[in-house]
Amino acid sequence: MKQTQEHSPLKEVQAPLEEDQAPLKELDEWDDFVATRYRQGKSEEEFRNYKADANPTVTEFYRQNHKYQTLDFVLKKKAEYCGLKRGKKSIWEMAEYLNTLVDDSDPDTDVTQIEHLLQTAEAIRKDGHPRWFILAGFVHDLGKVLCLYGEPQWAVVGDTFPVGCAYSDQVVFPEFFAANPDSGKPEYQTQYGVYEPHCGLDNAHLSFGHDEYIFRVTQKYLPEEAQYMLRYHSFYAAHKHGAYRHLMNDHDEPMFEWVRKFNPYDLYSKGRERPNVKEILPYYQELVSEFFPDKIDW
């Protein structure tokens, strides 16, 4: 059941945050922005419009994201969440939990989180892709439960980027990195920083968020192509603009083709016809059961 803004469980679960830690009123506001920014038919100039007066809430989001996503922060959050010590739950339980992030007061959409995941998965299914590809579409945003664990939005959503090395100017709002404490550490501001040339992205630390978390949760159950989709679907500087290739190895390069195949389904499916959940649910129940046990570690 969807919640009203006044009774949002997100507000009940989260610890009190500083005022500048909640730049977006609703998590759906982020999804709407990304879909608009990268929609088909927009020119490079249009979708890279990051002037503060164009979307001040997103500008503020990135100011915080770039200020607080340090190497130490990422390592801390990986230690906290990537060990999957929050108990065993089913995919469906976590999808229902994520549904509480949708708010009836949102004027732009009344589609639940599960419906968005089904929209993405159905678009993939209609194009005849493998079953594991369809399932990746269905689970790709489940990592956003981090918000319900109490994490601020800048630690859950947003374009991801490597930390511990020089920032690419292809990352949105690169000027905001000046406020990041790592900017004052010369050893972090060379091209390779703490990494070796072509070390492979598995050996690099990206800014923390829902991509890394859902990758960790599903890592044992999905093929590697799906793992790349889940782990890097927000790494736009790399898969959209070709940045950070100096950290990629010979295995990363072809695997990123799968990330590029996945992203249009995530970005452009939200405005499609609302899925008939009752009609298609049996298919997805069978699909989830094919790849996952009843309960998995979160």
C-alpha cells in the first residue's frame, strides 16, 4: 500500500539528517530527472544542461554527493552493507518494502516501484532478450532500499564514479568535487591515484549507492553479464561518455556492451503503458524462482 507524504515510512525509518542531506523531496524525483535527461532524441547540449536554475534540486543533490563521497566513506559503506548481514529476505519481500518509497502526493507519477521494475523488465522481455536479462531489469533498483535503511539520497542514487583517483570532467558537476576532502590529497588526484593502470573495475572503488548493493545481493545467482548491468548502470561517465578506460581491463571493455544494452530499458520504460500486474505476475514469480532461492542474504 502506498503511503502519504505525512506518513511516509521513509521518514520514520531514517535517522535525523542535516538539512542539506535531503535535496530531493521524493526519490521518484530522481528517477524522473534521469529519464528526462537521457531520453531519446535529446541533443548532447540538452541532456547535459546542469545549470542550477535548470533543476536546482538536482544541482543541490550533486553538491552533496560530490562533497561526501570520499574513498573513506565508500570503504566504510562497503564494510557496512556488502557483507550482507541484514538478514534473509525474499526478492518479493524486498520489492514490497521498496514500494513504500512511492508517495501518493507525487504529482508526476502514481506508479509503484514494483510497477517501474515490471515496466523495465517487460520492455526487455518484449524485445526477446534472455531470461536472465529480463530478471536483471526486474531487480535492478532493489538496492534503493538503502534509503529505508536510513541512508541519505546522495549515498543511494546518482551517477557513480571512481574515488581515490582524479575525477573525470565527464562526471556531472565536476566543479563540486572541490569541496570533497579527497581533492586535497595529492595521492588521490593523479590519473590512477591508488590504482594500477588497467587494474580492472572490480579492483576500483566507485561512489557508493544502490548499484553496488544490488550487485552484491545478487552476485551468486545471476550471470556475469547481468552483474555488470546491475553494478554499473549508473556509471554514466564510463558507459555514456567513455571515461575511465585507463582503469578498465580487457575483460571490462566487452562486458560494458551489456551495460549499454541495458540502460535504454531503464531510462525509457517509465512512461510506457502501466503493466497489468495481475496478468504478468505469474511469469515473474516463476522467473524469480528459477534463479533465486526463497530467501537470500541482504
